Amino acid sequence: MATPGQVELIRKLWREWAGSDDEPALYKWLERRYHVAALRFLDREGASKAINGLQAMTSRKRAKADAPAANTCSP
């Protein structure tokens, strides 16, 4: 079973990535990626993988937001 700290971190990272507390969307993502229907079914290893995945997703999102727009034209 995932530790309470892991569950809390997954929810925090999901909020950061999704921009909301959309639990049904989180559960859908967990089902698609890790074949579990809810956080309570994740074991420690699965939770660790989900955390790593969410960290990568949020890092890519931040990098994309921080990157200058490629299609902007300067006068």
C-alpha cells in the first residue's frame, strides 16, 4: 500500500499538472498508466512510479511555459 506521504505528493503533483483537484481525471490517468482504479490500490512501488511520472509531466509543463514562443515575430 502507498504511504500517506506518497498519496499526498501524488495529489499535490496532480493539482500542479492539471490545475485543479479533479480526482476523476487523476483516477482515469492512474487507470490508463498504472492499471489501478484509485490511489488506495497503489502499492509503494506503483506510487513511486506515479510520482516519477507526474514529476516528469510537471517539469515538461513548466519548461514549455517558460520557453519563449517560437512563432512570435519581432517588428
